[in-house]
Amino acid sequence: MNIMFLLIPALLLAMEVASMAAVAISPPKHTDAPTTEPKPPDDTKKLELKVFILSDGFRVSSAAQQQGADAGKALDSSAPTIPLAKPNAAADDYDRYDYAALGAIALDFKSAYPSETVVTISAENDVPAQVLIETMDALRGWDCKLGQVKADEEMPEACMFFRPVIEAGAG
């Protein structure tokens, strides 16, 4: 009986010391019924950044235009926008994707659209979950620390696209 009295405070203390982190993600947004109030027309262009994780790299598109696609073509799915950094690496080698190049493209988009924070991420069925997590980290920004930000504070400069929306299926 005495071991139980010692075990409970020890577990509570261990939970105080253990640090945990969570990345907030949102499901895709769909509406069934129209809203009652009409929205005023918005003249600002939306980014609509989408990242597709493919088995051979990343395909990045914004506002229905794929990055690196030929002129006049909205999509050129013959090749990914960012090919694999290590194409001959094993499928369970998560560093075979070029996260640095993805972060650089995200930084370019963030400088062009500083108020945008949402990115839609989609992946093929055979992409490991760790690759999805690393992709969210690269798009959020490696130096972005959201844990210390309060609700009414301004987001740090290092935070780029920290509100991911995960969709099923790439393409």
C-alpha cells in the first residue's frame, strides 16, 4: 500500500518535468449551406499555398499555379517542384526530402504575402508520417517558437505558415 502513495506523487512530478509539444492542424474546411450575410468583395489576392508530398519530392502550388510549371500551363505534374535531396536513399530515410529548399520557397511566399499563415498539405499514401511532420516544421519555420506566444501577442518574424490544413490524397 505504501508503494502506491509514493508512486502517485512521482508520476505527477514526472508530468510536471516532461515537456510536450503539439502542432495544431485543421481539417479541410467545407460548408453545406451558404452564409446569411453576403461578404463584401475582397480585392486582395489570396495565396492559397498548397504543398503535395510525393514519393519523388514536393510539388508546390499557389492560387492554382504550380511553381516551376511551363508558361501557359497551370499544372505540370511530370516532375515535382522540389526533387528529392537524396534520390537513391531508402524509403525510410526521412532526410531524403529537401526540406531546406521547401523552407526557402516558403520564405519567398511569406515575403510576398506577409499576412498569410495557412498552408494546405497533402501527401501520397506511401509517405511516412515523419515526412509530413518535417514538412510542417519546414513550412512553419525552423526557428518559429509558438509555445511562448500569448493569444494577444504578435507572431514572431520566424513564423511563416504555422496553420496547416491537412488534406487526403496528393494531386
